Amino acid sequence: MMKQTQAKTKAKDICKELGLKLTPQRMAILAYLDGNTAHPSAEDIYGAVSRRFPGMSLATVYNTLASLRDKGKLLELTIDPAKKRYDPDTRPHHHLICLDCSRVSDIDHVFDLDVPDSLGYEITGNHIEFYGYCPQCKDKDTAPRLAPGRGHTKER
Amino acid sequence: MMKQTQAKTKAKDICKELGLKLTPQRMAILAYLDGNTAHPSAEDIYGAVSRRFPGMSLATVYNTLASLRDKGKLLELTIDPAKKRYDPDTRPHHHLICLDCSRVSDIDHVFDLDVPDSLGYEITGNHIEFYGYCPQCKDKDTAPRLAPGRGHTKER
DNA sequence: TTCATCATTTAGATTCATTCTAAATTGATA
DNA sequence: TATCAATTTAGAATGAATCTAAATGATGAA
């Protein structure tokens, strides 16, 4: 209950801070994203928000995600080869993807990633993708969905 | 000249090792990938190989890439949000992408990436994506193509 | 060498995520 | 309350990647 209200208050604050209009669709998307650690895709967000908000367009979800991303309020993750995943937590952190079910989890650890030779690039950021099998998947030995050819995958 | 021959020899060896038939299309794709550090996309590979090998199908490129990837001879990179990129160097290493021109370069440095809390996952691999601006792009201050909302991007 | 088999190639259709378009709507401000 | 620009919308369009089913061709056995 309180969470709902808090999320809506935050949603308003974010819109004001970014100079975005307070539309009900935006509020709903922002409220859904607030504190969300599931790294949802655009479809996930559309599915969840449009349930409570029938008639809204998927394009609105993409529009909103794009403006939040452009203004630095949302991270667009490329860790899942099938689709983009979104993370409202914009603090530096890393991710862990399950090669079986594609669940994405946060790794909140700071690593020392000084690059000895940056090849003349001006490096502005980094992100570590860890691959593996989540607690739910690591025991059921199903055929991996996106296992081979990724990162530095070792044999299990 | 010699390179051509070497690449073809290697291509044959790889096919034999993997139990794949030695088709001219496969040879050409493998020869193109051998020692290639440009991290080409499927389209890139198709464009290059079909120039010397007219009439070949893009589907063949995808088929070949999939079998090489499945057999561990090719890394499929998700670092470029626009398309998958391929790397014939399957040794553990990391990558650096230019946020302006999408060029991908190798980072051949070993980092200590021990995770204190793996959240119950069985971690099998990792990959670091570095973001930045390549030597060619870092001076021309064009509007970034895929800059915001990625990794831990700092202000320039 | 010839043949049969089965992997591979192929063109084209299909899928699916994402972006674009242009018209209708609506929030913010005067 | 009227205005205007931002936003939403449905649907079309794009583009990467996958799938299909038929044709082709590499390979191993005879």
C-alpha cells in the first residue's frame, strides 16, 4: 500500500526532474520500474502495466524507456541476446544471467578494472556479464538455451 | 598468398575436427574469420564472403556461424545492441566498443573477477564490456549513436 | 568410379523486437 | 479556458535472425 504511494511520488519527482509531462501511462511505467530488480524487457513491462492500464500502447513503453534511458534514469542491458532488458538501478553494478532461463541478477561488487592498454580509446564505462545457472536451473539438467559461444563459458 | 593457403588449411582442419563437411561456402567463411579481429556481424561476413563467392545465401552464413558457435569455435558477442558480432578468438578475453562507430576491439588482459556472493548461481564464465570512444571518434564530437543508458557510462 | 545417403545450401517466407509515422489526444502554461 | 507542444496511439515499416522445404552436393561404401 505504502509502496504504491511511494512509487508514485518518486515517479512524479523523476518526471519533474527530467522535465517530462506527468501522464498516467508514464506514472504507471515508472511505478512498475521503481525498485524492480527483475530486469524486465519492454514486453514484460507492457504486459504488467497494461494489465492495470488497458488500452495503452506498446509504443508508449518504448517511448518512455527511450527517454528515461537518454536522460540517464534507466540502464539498457544487452546481456540477453534475445531482447533488451531494463534496469532502473543506475548505480554502477554488474549482472549475472542464467544460461538456461535467462533470469538476470545484480552483482553489487566493485571490481578493479584498470585497463593497461586502452588502445587509444577514451574509456567511459564498463559492465561485467557473468554467465551461469541460477539456483532453480542448475539442478534440472535441461538442454541449455543460450549456453554455447558466450563469454568465457567453461564446461559444466 | 601464404595467408590464404594457411587459412584454408586451418579451415579444413576445423571442419574435420568438428565432423563438418568441407563445403566451399564453409571454407570461405572460415577463411574469412581466421585471424579476423574486426568482430564482424553476420551481414559483414555475408558481404565479404559473397563478394568472392556470388550466389551464396545469407542463411548459410547463419547456419555456419551457429554450428561453429555450438561447437565452441566461435564467440557470439552481445556487446553491440544493434546486432550480434562474432569473434573467432575463443580464448578468454574482453571487449571495448566505441559508442560512436560501434567498432569493437579486444582487451587481452586477465582480471580478477572473483564474486563474493554468487547468489546461489553456478557461475561458468564472464565477459567485460568496456565502453568508450575509439581513436578515430574521440575527437570528432558527433552525437553519440548508442551512448546513454549503457554500462557505467560517465560524462565525457 | 558410381551410387546412395544425409548434411548442407538455398530462396523465400516468417518471426519477433524495435522503430517509425502521422493523426488524435492531453498535460502544462498563460 | 484556450493554446500549444509533448505525448499517446494503432498500425505500418524495418531489420536481424530463424525457419521451411526443396534442390544440391560431399562423403563413404560398393
